[in-house]
Amino acid sequence: MAKGLHRRRLLTIAVAALLAGAAFAAASRGSGRTIASGTSPAQPTAQLRGTHHFEYVVAPGAIDVYSIDDANRLVGQIPLPQTTTGPRGVVASPRSGLLYISYGGQGGSTGTGSMLAFDLRRKRVVWQRDYDSGVDSMAITPDGKTIYLPVGEGSGDGTWRIVDAQTGAVTGAIVGGAGAHNTIMGADGRSVYLGGVDYPYLDVASTATGSIVRRIGPLNGPGVRPFTINGSETLAFTTARSYLGFQVSSIVTGKVLFTVPVSGFTWDPQTFGGRTPDHGIALSPDERRLYLIDTPNGYVHVYDVGGLPAQPPRQIANVKLAHPPPNDGWLQLSRDGRYLYVGRAGDVIDTRTLTVTDFLPPLQSTADCLEIDWRGGRPIATTSRYSVGYVRSGHR
């Protein structure tokens, strides 16, 4: 690992690496003005035909881009001075070729927030909107047309704004649990999952009607922290501020199936400052493993969840982090499940060996990251910053 870290420190941002079709440039505030960037990767060549996979780390003021195919090597940077106030969420749409970042305040004493849309192919900000509320971690429909933007955990409000992804204009709202914060879009775009930090239920809303159709819980309180779902949208995995562990619930019935404590580890809520001990949870694409961050102890715990819903999760490994985050954290898997990116730590875990193999310095300052895949000069696939399951055949 030391050799890999040394090599990464020696990399300059101006490395002439090749992104498949993604010749990045910095974009100025406002629509349509582009600033050339000396840190942009070179244009694609014959050596980079096919599909290529990149990790986008959205830190305050810039996006750093890493080649997943080349052992997470830094290959470019997109300066975005608008986001120096701090990113709150990130989504991308291969359909439109746009990347969206929410940034600024999360409501309440933190103030209001903003969102921008960045054109990945044309290298420019196409719109930027300031809102009269806070912002937080949003979700986008599969067709790339609609964004569900929470008003922020500091707001005490349970409103998710419905936003036109082409303009940033607010077109409607859904009222869910108080402290609107985390948001996941179902695979087919019919349901959006809303997590409020001040409300002990996970809300499921219909994108067709804009109304809550199911509430999952009651869950460990005082509200829903990071969560994930499986591909067939039958199971939800949730964390809570007050609990070292996670819960598994049926999305179909709304009932809690299992409450799973972290085995062999303890934590003191007083010394941890009232933060969420497991502020990061990720389901593998094949839905056989679940990863859970344990920030107070500096670990990522690994669970076998292949037997759900008949059999409870089973803790099978504990991975010690090289750079434990001071509080909270985040977990995001690559689309193939090989790498686990640990937000606010910077560590990258190889899931085959369950060891920390790399360190991405910008990832220490953010929990916002996702994968975007390119082919033929176009983005063709992405993850969200939430690692959900991909198995959609059959029902669990």
C-alpha cells in the first residue's frame, strides 16, 4: 500500500492521462462560459477504445477524476469554484450527459443552497440555481428529466422539491419525514425513497403521483441516516444516529425484519459527539455482501446478506481503515463491486482481498463521489453516491 500511496503523491494533476471521451475543462459561474483547463486529460486515442470506468470525487471547489481501470490513478481535475461552500449531493445522467451538484447550506442555521448542472461532453456549466431553502443529497430519474432535491437536514422540514433537470426550476414538492436529507431513486424510476433525519420512518413516494405510498418502520431513531435498497426494491437497509449497527426492513410490508448490532465493537455516544456511528452503508451489486462503516472504531464491517430475507445478516470480516474519518463517513462501491470508496477517509478497499489498497486525498474532504463510465466519447452508465443492489429478477 505504501508504494501505491507514494506513487499517487507524485502524480501531478496535469498528467496527460486519457479519459475515454471526457476532455474536461473548468466551467465559470453562469451558463455557457468555458475556461480552458491545463489539468484536463488528453483526447482519447486508439489505445482507449471500449468502455472505461472513472471515479468522480466531488470535493469543495473541484472534481478529481480517477481511472478505476488503472488502479484508481488520478487522471484529471475539473475546477468548480462555485462549490467551495461544500457539496451536499451529486448525481449524473448518462441520458443527458449532465452531472449535477448541490452545494451550500442544508437549511436552518446553515443557510440556503444551490445546484448546478455540468455538461460532461461540452465542458461547461449549463445552469446554476440558487434556492430559498437548504439543499441536500438528491436523486434523479433514469430518463434524466427530474431531480428530487431535499431541503436539508438542518431545515427541520420534510420537503423534497421536484426539479426540472434541464433548467433547475422547481415544479412541485413531496412532503415526507422531517429533516429531509438522503434520497434514492428506484431502478425503474417509479419510486423514490426519502430519508428524514428527524423522522423514524423511511418514506416511499410515487414519482407518478408525487405522494407517499408507504412508510417503513418504525426504525431506530431519532431518524433515518444513510440507507440503501436492493434492486428489486423489496429490502431496505438503514442506519441510525443512536445505533452501532443497521436494520433490514421489508419494503413490501413496511416492517423491520432484522436489527443487526456490530459484533465485537462498542462505542460511546458522548465521546463521539452525538454523530452517527455508521454513517455509510453499501450493498454489493450482486446483493451478497453489505458493507458498514464504523467511524468510532475506524473500521468497515462486512456482512453476508445472501440469505435474506429468510436468514439474518452474518458479520464475516472487519477491515481496519488506514485513515479513519474524524466523524461520519461514507461508502460507495464501483459498479462491478470491486472497489469500496470510503468518504471522509480517502481510503479505497479492494473487496476481493478486503484490504486498503489506495488513498485518494480529495476523498478525505467529501462524502460525495460516484462512478461514470464512458464509451465512444460519451457517458453510458453511472452509479449514484448510494451503493444499491442491481439484482432485479425474482423477488426476495
